[in-house]
Amino acid sequence: MQAWRVTIDCYESEPSTNESHKELTVRAQAAEASRDHSPAANDRLDLSTTALQIAIVLASASVVLGIGWLACIGGGLGLVGLAFALIGWFAPALVHL
């Protein structure tokens, strides 16, 4: 009976191999946190690329058409895109959309 208890204790916690129940639970929780973080970052980076692409189109149209206010709007949208990129890289859970 004592040998079985030792075996059960090894299954519950074995720090030398890092493959027991407690250690695997901690690793699984860390993987879940990473999994939850990734979609939020992806959404913010998607918004960032969209804003930057529209800003590039507006800036190009302002050069071709000679309309200065399009360049201003494009620059502002470019700053919005940069802000979403920084949020996506450093704090994706900061803004909930």
C-alpha cells in the first residue's frame, strides 16, 4: 500500500521531470493565457493595417488630385493605425471593440 502512495505522490508532483499533474497544470494555464492573448492582438493589428492602407490610399489620392485635405485625413488615419499597432503589440486587451 505504501508503494502505491509513493507512486501516486510522484504522479501528483515530480519537480525533477516537470511532467507531473501539478507542473502540467501550471504549463497548461500559461498556454491558455497565451491563447487568449493572441486573438486580441490579431484584431488590433487587423484594424491597424486597415487604417494604414486607407491612409496610404488617401495620401496617394491627394497627390494625384491635388486636394490637400485628403493628405491631412490620410495622415490622421495613419496616426490612428499606428496607435492600434502599438496597442496590438504591447497591450491588446486594453481596448475592447
